[in-house]
Amino acid sequence: MKRPRWPRIGALAGVAGVVLVAGFVGWRYFVRSASSALPAPREPEARPAVARVDFVGAERCASCHSTEYAVWKKSTHGRAGGPPSTETVFAPFGGNAIVFANARVTPRIRGGVYEFLVEQRDEPPRTISVDGVVGGGHIYGGGTQGFVTKLEDGTVRFLPFEWSRQVRGWFCNTNSRSGKGWARITLGMRIEECGDWPLVRVLGDNPRYANCQSCHASQASLELDTIARKYATRFTSLAINCESCHGPARRHVELAERGELSRSASVGLASLATLGKDASLRVCYQCHAVKDQLREGFLSGDSLARYYSTKFPLLGDKPLTPDGRVRTFAYQEGHQYSDCYLNGGMTCTSCHDPHSQGYRSVVGEPLQGRFNDKQCTSCHASKADRPLDHTRHPPSVTCTSCHMPSRQEPETRAANAAYARGGGGIVVPYARSDHTISIPRPALDASFGWTSACASCHATMSVVEQERRIRDLWGELKPINAVVAAQLRVRQGAQPSESSAALWLGDPRGDKEERHAFARFAGVSDFLETYVRVDVGLDPDVERRLKGLASSSDVDIRAAALAALHLAQGDDRATLRTLATALRSERDHDDALRSRWAVALGFMADRYAANGNLADAVTAYTRALDVLPTSARLLLSRANAQRDAGDLEGAIGSYRRSIALERGNPLTWVNFGIALSAAGDSSNAVTALTNAATLNPAEPLAWFNLGNIAFVRGDLSRAATLYERTAKLDPSIVLAHFQLARVNLMKKDYREALANLRRGLAFDSSDASARGMVADLERRLGGGTARP
């Protein structure tokens, strides 16, 4: 699973004294400027290196690579998903209902078709077909299975009802609604508590929707086809196929079919076996890492670093602790905190066979089981000669027992654990091995609220006693990496003589820790979030440290340091010269730096906007546009901040420039329409909103805001029709239900008003006036004929 990385929801419009949701500004990274002392981008927009026509599918590989294909076919990648069948579905579709407090969902098979029958109060029954299966319960620490369905708008969306193999029960993710984590579905849960209900999570990577990026299918993409007026979802397979790792194989197949492989200078595919350790990791990090998107359009085989950053999730979300272990929800990117990676050459395939997903030694020897010590001793040979001298434990204790303990992902567990203790549910297992390959440090683990590897066996032993026993058996432990140790001191509230800022940034002069790029980036991002304020300046020592980091060999670190300088001192001529020099030193390949720099500034702008600091938000968006002057999305975000700050003239100008760059974005037209309406130009507002609805008839916010204008004009029948269309497209737009209720009340249709108020409150019960109206209507309509 992947958490959506598009947190900001903005754009508001007032109608008759009610604040109405008007737009999802799901672009935390983009905005624009008028004039800048920074040089213009020199790198032309590169065309994708990979095209969809270059892919041939796994079956074309079978004839020549039959052994590898057969092994892959039985692997967890080969069985990661597909059409529903008795072979792929292990969740029970026998007709027993999943019972919520206010709904019954029946998984069933009719005429060989897998489907869910959904029955809710005040709603007609709805049948949702299962068009694909995702997951096969393969994972040792928490195997789950989910399902997708095709909608008329062209999207393929995940259903919220998922099956856990370990607890043999249905669950859903409630974090975005009730905050109970991955919760077992029980009689005490409303269906609206499930964050993916209604169906909001799509297959493919598109900023309009919550998504799992492109990981749960091979060569997945999602684009709005404005000519067909619907989305185009494309993928080769719901399994993870050969080309997901090897890249497109058309050229290779053509050479093979012509018999030219032996005499060709290229075989038409990159050799993955010869990749360096970072390039090798990037193959796996396409899916096995949390990522922030830099641009759309990635297909396997293209440059992952051009489209995504695996470090930038540490800015804001902080999925990892300072030492790389999972703080919220992550995958295997903690590998890059491991000494086996930092001081050695360990890659994913050092231990995992890429075709079978079985385990192997570093020399490729197949191993029986995930806990076999040869995963470690094939490199650490001395530990295999006299293992007890190292372990001081019986042979049943393996290397992984101490150095790769399994831990439940905290975001799936923390809130849900309290819910379970209260009898509301059962924690859904989702444990992963610690890929930082850490040394047991009980006191440090306890500070994070974790059970240490030691305590998993020695449960009655205190943390102090565990620490003492470790020192007695092994002496002083290897020191923690200096960059990590500094961040731990800040996070744990130490009061060192140096400033916390200096600890976070370190001293880049002759820094031997530069190779620990993840930890270094985490420090810079923490500094940016905590210390930097717009144009307040920097301490000379801190400025020196940032300038040193701006020369880092790692582009993510360079970008974050430059963003901090830009935000804190962007009105200073000397700083601007430093920033301009940094861009010129990139020569003709500045896009990687610019895209990340703009991400950092856009993130800070989003935070300012979310906190109501709109002036600083506009400044930060504008500086991001100094870096990426032709970003339509940054222009959209700045326009929304300008509009919310009351600068309608400036906002309308920014919207127009955004539309000139990207005419096919319906949400830009929606927000443009809201600004025009706020400026009193309702006629052109209707035109803008109609443009949005024409580009994408399934965009509910276009219809919703057209309904707002009809409501203000007094055309209640049209307003009701538009609100009903909105609610049908997206029932979670609460104010569409409330506005419908207002229309119902004005028409004296009290029963329908009650039903619409209930629909809205099911998603958001915080509106006291709506709750009061429901109580009043229920009391007055109790006899069936009374009226308010």
C-alpha cells in the first residue's frame, strides 16, 4: 500500500453564508513568479526515454528464457495480481456479509463474476464488480488481498474492503477518516470510516486522486483524455512482470528474432547484473520505497530519479526515524541506513533472488528460508567459523533475530491498537523486517516506543538490564553514525552547547559522512521545516553550513539547502548571486536540481497556506516559480493562495497564465471559476466551470460550483440537479449533501432534506447545526405526517 503524497486540500467559495469546498489542490510542489534574478532553465524538456509501444509483455520472454520465466511465474511478483479467479482469490466470496453499523457488503460470485453487493440506509443497493485482484497474501508479516473495479470515467479504483490472511477477516484503512489505523471491520464501524469509501484510490500515478503510484501493476499509467472526455488507465498486467525490472524488451526481442543478438553491439536491454549498488537499488525502489513525484509519465526502464525522489518524503511526512527505521509507514528504503550498504556493496539482490524472490547468499547460492544465516555469513565469513563467539546465544537464534527484527508498521498499528483494546477491532498484522540491519540498542528502541530485538525474547528483562547484559557480552557497541547521532540528540530533546540547527546541518567541510546521503538530507529537511522563516535571515555559521551543503554531490541535499537559503534570504542580493551560481554550475543539466528545489519551496508554501499564513505562502510559491517559471501547477497553487488572501486580481492573472501553459487541467478551470465568481463575474465563472465539466464530465467539483452559482441566482431546481450529480460522482463531498438539504427545506421536502443531512453527516459529523437539524426533523417527522 502507498499513502497518497498530495495532502493539501484547498480552494473555498462562499455561498449564502456557507463555506463550500471547491477544489482539491493536490499539488504540494508547484507554483510561479513575475521576475527573477535566477537564470532561466537551460535544459530542454526531455522526451521520455521509454514509450508504451516498447513493451512486449512477459509471455514474449518465455520462449528463450524458459527457466527464468517458470521461476518468475510462481514467484510473489508473478502472482502479485491478476483477473479474479479461483486461483487468484483467497478471500471468501461465499455470500457471508461484511456487516458495518450502517451497511451490509456481501462478497459473492454470480455466474462466475466476482462482485460486492453494497446495501446502505437511504441508498439503493449497488453492485460493484471485481475487475482485478491485488496481492496474494504472500508477505510473511502481514499478507493481504485487495480488489479493483473499473468505473465509467476510465479509472480503475481500489475497493476499501481488504482481506487479511493472518486474522482471516475483512479490514479497511481508516487513517484519513476516523484515525483508527487498519481496522478490522466490525458492527461498530460505519462504512464511511473507510478512507477509500467512496472509491477514491486509483491505479496509476495521478495527483488528482489518492493512489498507490504505479506499483500494483506493470507499466501502469493514468491520464485524462480530454478528447474522449474520460481517463485512460493503461497497464500490461496486475502481476509484476519481467519488464518492470528489465525495462522495455521490444528491441531485445527484435534482435533475437532476427538472430542478431550474438553480433549486435547491444542486446537491447541493460544488464542488471552489472549495475552499481545505487543503480541496482533504484530498480527495486520503483516500488519498494516511498517516493515523491517530480513529474508525471514514468514507465519502467526510464530514469527513476528524473520522475521521483526517494529522499523527499523525509520532508514533512518523515516516514523514517533518524536512524532509518520505520516511523510511520515505509518499505525497504531503510536499507540505505545500513552499514552493509554504507560501508559495503549490499543491494537487494545480495539476499533476494530477483526471479524467484527466494533467498540466496551473496554469491547466488539458493538458501532455504528467510532466516538462513548465510545471507549474512556469505559476507561476514568469520562469524560462521565460531558463531557462538559472536551470538552468545543458542543456534536457534539467527542473525536476523537480532539484526533484522520484524516490526509492525506503526501507521497501521498505533491508533488501531487503542481501538482494539477498547473492543472495537483487532490489529491487522503488517510486520516488516528491519532493513537498516541495526545493532540492538534497547534504550534507543524504548525511546521510540518499540520493543527491542532483545525484549522480543527477554520480555521480563528491564531496558536497563538489557543494556547491561549487552555491555557484559559484547562490550561497547559500535558508535552510531555521527550525522544520525546529531539528529537523535535534537529529536530527543538534548541541550548541547551547539545550536540544534548546527546539529541538523552538520559541518560539510571535509565531511566524511557525505556518503550517508539519506541521513544528511533528513537533517537539512528538518532544519528547513523548523528554523527557516521567509526573509528573516540566517546566522552566519548556519549560512556557511547551508552553502557547503549546496555543493553536495547529492542532488536532493543540494536542492534542500538551496531552498532553505532561497526562502530565508531570497531578498538578499548576495544570496541570489549564490543561488544563480549554483544553477549555472549545473550547466545544461539543471532539471534534476530545479525540480527538487521547487518541491521543497512548494512544500513550505503549502504549509504556510494550510496554517493561514497566505502572504508567506504566496512568497514561497513565487520563489518556486523563480526556479521553475513554466510550471502550470505552481501557478495554480499560487493563484489559490492569492485568491484566499483576497488578491482576486493577482489570482485571476495567475490562473490565466496557468491555463495558457496547461489548458487541459479541469481543476484549474474550477478554481479560476471560483475566483471569477468571487470577483462578481458570474457569467465568465460559468464559462470556466463549464470548460472544466467539458474536459472531464466526471469532475464533481465543476458541477458542485455550477450548482453554487445556480443556488445564488435562485434557480433551485437546477441547483438541486447539479448537487445531485456532484453527490453521485463523489458522495464524500459533504457540502453537496448539505446544500441539497437546504434546497429541500426551501421546497418543503422535509423527508428528502433529512436523508441528505444524514448522508453528509455520515462522512463528517462535526457540523453542529446539521446535527441539530437532523434531530429536529427526526422528532417532527416521527409520526410520518407532521411537518416542521
